[in-house]
Amino acid sequence: MLKPAKLDSAALAARLQKGDRVALAQAITLAESSLEEHQTLAGKVLKVAFNPSHSSKRLAITGVPGAGKSTFINALGTWLCKQGKKVAVLSIDPSSEKSKGSILGDKTRMEELSREENAFIRPSPSSGELGGIGRRTREAILLCEAAGYEIILIETVGVGQSETEAQHLSDIFLLLLVTGAGDDLQGIKRGIMELADIVVINKADGANAATAGHYRQTIANSVHLFPAMDSGWIPQTLLCSSTESTGIEKVWNTAISYFEKAELSGYFQEKRKNQNQYWLHRMLEDKLIADFYNSPVYKTLKDSPHNELSTTQDIKTALEQYYASLAKK
Ligand code: GDP
């Protein structure tokens, strides 16, 4: 366990800025810690190391387990590293059996990528409710950017709630689908489909290539029926094989054209601004709630006999007592 007293935030920030992956991993561990002392240190590191002029691209990649997310990220990430890019991989997946916070688990999933000097792969935060993981993932993104990573791939599992969270963390949303899994199984609820800027039909190889082609057309037809996106972007539906690394470059070029359009229209900047506001409010709310729950007033309220007759008035009184206790501090 890291001993905060022994950690010098300025030294850690300096190592981070030089792109030291061990320092980056340490800083993320601090940000993910539930100890306030650790979080404060992570905040200090970020304040020193973060360079707002550094431009980055944040991509959320989703799909049900088995759709090939890790294989796709491995292929895309490796290809990007070969183009000289620095790529970080993070995930929001509180329930994943395979992540469980094990570095080895994620490294073997993305073996080729983990050998790249320009890649940083961080396993999912192993526990915690989703909201907490979102905040921690956000700090991890910023720390990766401070360490010079220009492309951040955020993996989420396609089950609903983590996609909403990913929307607040990423610039662009990629949905990975495969043929034969059945739309229901793939969680292609309209909501998730409507979020996708790029739909990628993965495993378009071997005997499956032709079926994947037909499936792409079906998906492309339905995507066109969706209401226009706020960004003005028309969602694209592409084919790829992550195991054979085909179609990967096209996916990237499509993402780049999304970024170019979004930056030109100001949508990119606006979205980042709204995300900053969202996280400010979230952090504020989390802190207020945590402080209240830790207060003696809440403990008394919780232990007092209450029943169905507990009213908003009781809550109001408790909150008034809490505010009064703050004023006395
Ligand atoms: P995840 O659960 O979404 O991360 O999926 P994985 O990346 O672990 O892939 C699930 C399985 O599908 C593995 O056995 C992969 O080898 C396989 N797979 C992934 N991508 C492809 C692909 O493009 N073509 C083929 N044929 N198999 C793939």
C-alpha cells in the first residue's frame, strides 16, 4: 500500500510529466483510493502535472462481453502505437469478473498492446458503485493525459448504465456488434444505439465475412432512422476483424473525421465544457452527501425510531440541525 506521508506529490508529478508509467500507475492508485488523504495527493499531482493545452482524444468503446472489445482495443491500440501515438486504455466496468483489478488479467487480454512502449493499460477499478468509478475514471483520464497520452480508449460493457457514464467521459462513442448474437443479447436497446457515433461490426472474417456484410447493411439502415445527433454527425457503420486487424485503419480514419468536424463546429469544445460542469456538480454532490452521512446529525436520525409517518418536516429539521452544526465549526 502506498504511504502518502512518504509520497512527494511534486516529485510524483515531475515523473508523471516525463511519462513514467510507474508514476502514472501510482497516481491513478491514489485517485482510486477511498482514503481522502490519497485523493488529495492525487489532486495535487494533477494540478501540477496537467497541461490544458495538451490535446487528447477520448474514445468510449462498448459492446456486450464476447463482442471482442479487448481484441479490438488490442488491434486498434497496437496500430496507433505503430503510428507513433501514445495510447492509454482504461475501463469502466465495476461488475466485470475478468477485470477484478488484476493487471495480469488485462495484460493477457491485450498482449500485443501491452508490449508496446507507447501503451499504458490500466485494469478497471475493482469495486465501488458506478458513480464512484466514473469519477475515478475521469481522474485516471486526466492523469494519463498529463503523462502525455494523447489517445484514451475507455472500455465499457454494453449493459446500459456504464454507457451513460461513458458519455460524460468521452468525446466519441464506438459500439461493437457481432452477427448472430441476437439484438437483445447485444443490449442493442435503442438508447445505446442512439449514442453510437460509429458502429463497428466486428469478426467480419472467415466464414462470417458475408453475414457480417449483410448485418452491417441492416444496422446502417436502422441507424439512419434515428433522430439527428446533437453533434450533427451522421453515424457510420463499418466492418472490421480485430483478430486479422482488417478495417481497423478505416475505423480510426472515421473517428478522425468525426473529431475534425466536431472541432470545427465547436461541438467538441462545448461537450468538454459541459462534461467539466457535470463532474463539478457530481463531485460537489458526492462530497455534500458523504459529509452529511458522516455527521452526528445523520447518525442520530438513522438511529431514531422512524416509521411511515416520518415526514419531509423531520428531514428538514435534521438538515437544519446539520447546517447549524456546520455554522458552529
Ligand atoms: P470482450 O468480452 O468484448 O472483451 O471480447 P474479447 O475481446 O475477449 O473476445 C471474445 C472472443 O472473440 C475471443 O475468443 C476473441 O478471440 C474472439 N474475437 C474477437 N475479435 C474477433 C474477430 O475480429 N474475429 C474473430 N474471428 N474472433 C474474434
